[in-house]
Amino acid sequence: MNALGSQPSKQETAIEACLADFPDHERTNVLGLFEKLCKGVTPTTTSQDAKKGHGDDQDNTIDPLQFNAFFNPLLPPPLLTCFRVTMQMHSAIHDSSSPTTDTSGQVNGGAGNRTNRRQGLRRSTCVDSTSRISKYGWVMTIHRLSKTSIEEQAGLSFMLQTHDKSLESFVANVTRAVMVFWLAGEVGSWKDIPEEDVEGTTGFLLTRHLKKNSGKSEFESDDEDDSAAGGGGGGGGADGLDKAGQDWLETATKRDGQGQPSGKEMSRSAFLNWYQQTVEYQILFTILIQNLFLGQSTLTGTDATNAGATPRKRIKMSIELENKLCQKNYIAPRIRDGIEAAPHYSRLLSVADFFQLRYALPTPTYSMTASTGSTKKGSSGGGGGGLEQIQSETRPTPPLKMLFSSKTSGASFSTLLQKISYQGPTLVVMKDEDGYIFGAYADQDWEQGPKFYGTDRSFLFTIRPTFRIYRPSQGINSNFQYLDSGTKTLPNGIGFGGQLRYFGLWLASDFQTGQSAAEPLCSTYQSPRLSKHQNFKLDEMEVWQVHPSTIERDDLPKHSAMDANPDAVALLEMANRKMYSKDVRTPENVYADD
């Protein structure tokens, strides 16, 4: 502030206007972290040396060396440079193009002010590695990345990515950094994120909007050979894209003769179009900003007072808190009771696979209880601005729970039935002996019967060798899911799509042989062959509960005399004959336990 009685400067007014948009706890973290970095001294710079040549503003600016030292454990070097240079450029704006204010003292948010900012940033591109970060540059950058409209956030993100080699490289580095927070302490550092997961997630994010705009079904490919092998080209490929999509992808992933990103310039409009349509990236980037600057870290000890601490042990939290964080996309939906520690959540799904499948799942709806903040199933409530606005447009998914694994539960069909019956919607993942990984999402509780059932929210998918989602074709049939056992006249096993004895995906009750019959495509899901061969041998299987069943335990079907004759029941049901004895169920136990 200026001397007593004087008017605040335009720069101070702009800072206060930005800070007014932050809740109290976020404002405290933004200012507290700035003050901490202002006071910090790097190992290579003494207090006296740092003050040389900077005048009175020295104590109220951040030395770039201190910024680097503080955030180096949390950010890959290229991304660290992107953030630092952008803050340095914002810090130089007030020297050449001060922000304008209206008569009420508020910063103008119209087109004129945005033009002034862009012109100021262009004039301030002369900043170098020694340029210090002012309070204005610090607050303005964080504010624009977290509290403004999607268009404003996209504009500043465009500037951030221009300091990396290419958009592909920038998104990969964001993925490395944010996955540490998204995994909520499962890994200790961005260096521990497997490179194949980074590549898989990056390819998914770069091509997500192109697959939608190309007029194809989700992740569809025109390559018949690739489709027959497992569903089409890879998540980062250009299969099925029109000329504009191929040109955009070439620009985003441009590489030199040595295979390194070459930094081919991308137009601002192309970047903004990608950013605004790729909600999954918006979520990840928002999580990164929340954790770095706003004190929302889900990591133990990693906040505005102790940034840089990256624990290597899985954090402990209550189930209620875990569910709430997962539903708001702050952390990955927890796969409970996994076989191995993350990032190997399961033996069949990698972090990248899990990330992509998560956004393919149907949207469960929830209502928040105002008094307790707990989450209940129901209609989704409205969202506010910023992160809440983004969250209301995404697909929140509760934590997954492992119901069955052939490696831990045993290769037994009867065990499978026991584990998955009446447990709610499930993800079924299989691996054949050729190494292909594929599966299905079943939207309804599993129950035995001689008929197909389910909803059109179900889908088939492939994970290896390529990632693809295959949703039902409208109006063809409703053969979504099937489960039967102990019937001599009908197939016994678990299946999806197609028709009896000619399934889009099938596993027989012997728990050894399976089928993916699709010549040329599965009639229900319009999917190609998922396994390498039409008839395959199962190597491994996992089933995950997506969210609990809505069926109360008291409403589960009870034993009937007809259950002892499944063949007779199947024939009568197929003939639409009334079975009077089937409705006579075992009575409730009226004897109290002693």
C-alpha cells in the first residue's frame, strides 16, 4: 500500500480485485506462499547478493532461482519453465501496460482490457531467467488459471504451452506432474509415473476431440486389419480423421528427424478449440493449479507451507472423504483391495487405461446434503464457477472396488457368480493367452437367467493392443448382458452382445474358453473381434464394482423349489409359460437367534 491517505495504485487495485475472487483459505495460501518465496534464499544466492540491483522492490518479489528450487520437486523442468516465464511476463506488464480500472475501482474485464494484457505480454517477451516475479505477476497468473472463464484460462494456457517444445510435450509434462496429485500419494514423484502411462494419457487427451468431430463413433477406426486385431488404431493415432484433424494432430505432435518434439507453431484458435472441448484435460490442469498454489493438495504435507514434500506412502483417509474427493475428480477413484500398489492398480489396467475407462463410464447422479456434505444418489446439483463449473460438466465416478480376480479368488465360475451377483454395475476385464486385454461394462446387477437383459449404457472395450470403446447401436437389439449357469439346453457362462452361442464377448462356465464372434461386426455393439482369435483361452480376469447396487439386501430373490430345475425354468420362460411355484419363496426366518 502507499503512504497513509494516498490512493492505491492501479497495480494494487488490480491485485485486490483478483484476490477478492478467492475464498479466504485460498487467498491465505496464495499470499502466504508468495511471502515465503520472497523471503527464501537459494543455496547459490546470498541475501546481500540477491538484493543487488533490485532496489526497494527486492523484498516483495520472487527470485527465479528460488522459484525453481521450490517447485522443482513438483514439476518437470520444461513445465517449471513454462510457469516461471509466464509469471515473469505478467510481472513486466505494469511497466509497459498498466491494467485499467473503472470508476468503482474494479479491474475492467472487457475486450479492451484483454487486448491491453495481450499487448503488454507481447512487449514483455524480453524477460530472461533473471527477471523477478512480482506480486502482480504471481496473483494475476494464478487468478487467470483458476478463477476466470474457460476462454481466459485457455488463453493463458496457450501462452504456457508455447514455452515447451510442442503441445504433445507440454501435455505430457502436465500429465507427469498432475498424476502425482490425482493418484493421491500413491507415487512419490512425477519421475515415478511410468512412461507408457504418460504416453497413453497424452494420446488420449490430444485425440479426444478429434474422434468426436470426425463423424465416427467413439474411438472408431476405418482400418479393417487393425480393427480385426483389437479395435483399430491407437489412442494417439490419426485413424479415421479428416484432413483438418490430421493436420492438427501433426502440428500437436510435430517431431524432428531424431524423433524429438520440434516445436512446430500451433495457431491460437486451434489450441483454444482443443482446450475448450477436452474437459478431461481441463479437470487435470485445474487439479494441478489447485494443488500447486491454492492449498488444495490431497498429499500429506504438501501445501502452501510445505510444498515440495512428496510422500511415498499411500495417504490414509476416511471412506466418506475419499468418495467425496473422487466424485469431484480431485483424486483417482480408488480401486480398493487391489493386488499390487499403485501405479499398478491391477494386473490388467494401467494408470492410463484406468484414466481413459473412467471417462467412458456413464454419469452417476448425486445430490449433496447441505448440512453434512455427504453424497447421495439422486439428481445432480448445480455447480458454481471455476472448478465447480467444470465438475458439473464431467462424469464423476465413485471409487471402484475389486469384486473378483482370477489370480486371488481362483479360476472358478461358481466363485465368480458368488462375488458379482447383485453388486451393481461392473467392469469386466479379460486377458487372453495372446496378451490381448478387453472387456465390457455391464450397467445392471448380475442375475442368472435364460435371457439377455441390461441397458444401452453398457459397452464393450479393448485395452490391448489398442484402446477403443464400442457402444450399442440403437434399435438393432437389446442383447446387452447375459449370465446363466446349470442349464443343459442353453449356454452357461457370461456374455455380452450378439445372440446366443454367437456373442460379441463370451466366457464359458468352464472358465477356460471364450469367444468374440464378430463377422464382420457384433450386431449389438457394432464391435469387431476383441480377442486375437474368435475362440480364445482365458489367461486372467478381473471384475470391478463401479458403484454399489441399488437393490436392498431384503429385496434380493430368495430360494424357490423351481431353482433345482434350471432347464425346466429356462424352457418355460422361453415359452412364456406362467410358473406358479417360482413365486413361492423360502419364508423369512422368524426365529430369533439366541
